[in-house]
Amino acid sequence: MKKQILMEKDEIKKEIVESMRDLYLRGLVTSSSGNISARIFGSEFLWITPTGPNKPKLKEDDLVKIDLDGRILEGNNKPSAEWRTHVEIFKVRKDVNAVVHTHNPFTIGVTMVRKEFKPVTTEASILLKEIATLPFKKPCSEELSKLVSKNIINRNALILRGHGVIGVGSDLNEAKSIVEVIEDDAIVQTVMKIFSKRASRY
Ligand SMILES: [Zn+2]
């Protein structure tokens, strides 16, 4: 049993590091923005990316283990400045084992103009179920973490107006897919807007 937990822990840490690199290559996080956390199912602690730059070059040893009150249990770095939002989600969603927060440029742009995000692609309509766009709150604030925990109860995706996106899932792959599919849909919406404008000129 002990061996199994260790294997799962190493696997989670590896997945966090790999996911951050993938999201950086997709342009959904920058060197200094975005954060990821994950936990072993049912546990009262999580691994989270550290605060500070160089996200694409993160190593497993850079990750920080914290409990649901934000206390550091393992690691030499400070946890992500957005740690409050991550722990508040885990507190209200026992079924969630991974949280991904990114700064999707197209999604941010679309929701700064439109009040609600209405998916147009089949994939997004199926995967996202219900998505809410929350009013702007200061990043990393307690106010933001409370608003997110209230709204994530029956959803797997949230858009933070003027700031970014949060995706949650039973594992990291699920949470990562959420933020990727939202951005793909926002790109399609942008293309539709450009072409419908051009079409109206002829
Ligand atoms: Zn952010």
C-alpha cells in the first residue's frame, strides 16, 4: 500500500511538470503566469506549482506540498500566490483531484467584450457542460478564492473576466483538457467574428 501511494505521488508530480510545459507551448501560460495543483484521491494535501518565473522549466523538486490551510508540508519554494483558490476548490469538491489555472488570451479577449461565454463547437458543448464568467476580482486575493469556490460547486470550468480560466477534473488530463477546449472554442468564435464582418462588406 505504501509503495502504491509513493508511485502515485511521483506520477502526480511528473504530470504537473509535464502539463505546465504543454500549456506553455500552447500559449496558455507565460513564464510567470498560470498554476497547477493535484492531489491523490481523498487526501487532505496537494502538490502545487511554486510562485515565481520559469514555468516551462519547472522540475518535480520545485513543486510544493501544502495542506488545505495552505501550510507547507514539503518543498523549498513558496506555493503559487493563487494557492487560496486551489485549496478552496478542493474543500468544496471532493470529486476533484486536479485544478488548472491559465491565462488564455483568446478566451480573455472574447469575455471582455461578451458578458457570457457561449461555446460554439461540438467538443466544447459536450465537455464543458456549464461554464460561468465571473466578474473581475484581484488575482490571488481571498475575495477571488471565495467567489471561485461558490461557483465551482456544479461546474468544471470558470472564466475570470480580464484574468484567465480555471478548469477542474478528476485527474490532471481532464482539468487540462477543459482550459484547452475553452481556448479552442474562443479561437473559433474569433474567426467567426472576423469572417462574418468581412462577409458583410461584400
Ligand atoms: Zn492568474
